[in-house]
Amino acid sequence: MHGWISHPDHVDAKVAEWSAQYPERFTAESMTQYAGRKVWALTVTDKSVDDAPKSKTMFYKPHAHEPAPIAGQMNVINSLLAGETLDGRPTEFDNDRVLTDALLTFIIDANPEGTATAPVEYWDGSQYTNEEFWAWMRGGAPDTGKMWK
């Protein structure tokens, strides 16, 4: 798959692909949300090098209405593993050195069910008003349909 990945089903497919292709550099762990979707913790590092001296960093995206951080994280992981971006451009950094010197963990989407059930893939104000967007994002009050007070 080339291009941006921001939907949980596409994330799951790419995680399976990376797990099969890069076992020496990639670890995928997950917990299941109440609604049944996997919340992934994806770790990228050179497993042949001891982790103790490595720099350790975690990246995450907490909100269901933000597809760009998902796409960005997926692109960085692909760059580190495959040496190219998801649209096929060569990586612009020394990915082997990064993987030797660092252990990077990505929580791709802390709310994949919210992402999957969003009425639009991204909100740009063209289909929903700001008030409608906030009600969708935070939940609508049953009596008014507007955002909870």
C-alpha cells in the first residue's frame, strides 16, 4: 500500500505486513478496546543491539479526530523499516543508525474505534459546522444532540 495510512483497518494490515517482513527490527503489541479494535504499541529498533544504552522515545496520538498523526507515524515507521516513505521516496536519514541508537515506540491511535466510526476521515469544516464537529468528537447530549455541557 502506498500513500497515507490513517484508518484502523489499514493500520492493522500494515502492522501484519511489517511483522512478517521485519522481525529483527519491529515488535507489535496490542490491547483490545472495549469496542473490539486493537490499540497498537509498535516498537522499532535494531534487536541485535542491547537496548540499555539506547535512547528511548514514545510517540502517540490520543484523539480520534486527528488522522495526520496516524499517517505521520506510519510513514516514519515505514521509513525506518523499509528505507523509504509510504509513497516510495527514499528515506532522508540514516535509518540504520537510528535503529542502532534508539528504541522508538509508537502508540498509533489510542482510540481506533473513534477513528473508524468518525463521519468523515478528517474534519475541514466543509461538511460539518464547528458545533457539529465538537458534538461528534466529544459526544452529543441525548436530549439536544449538541455537545455535552
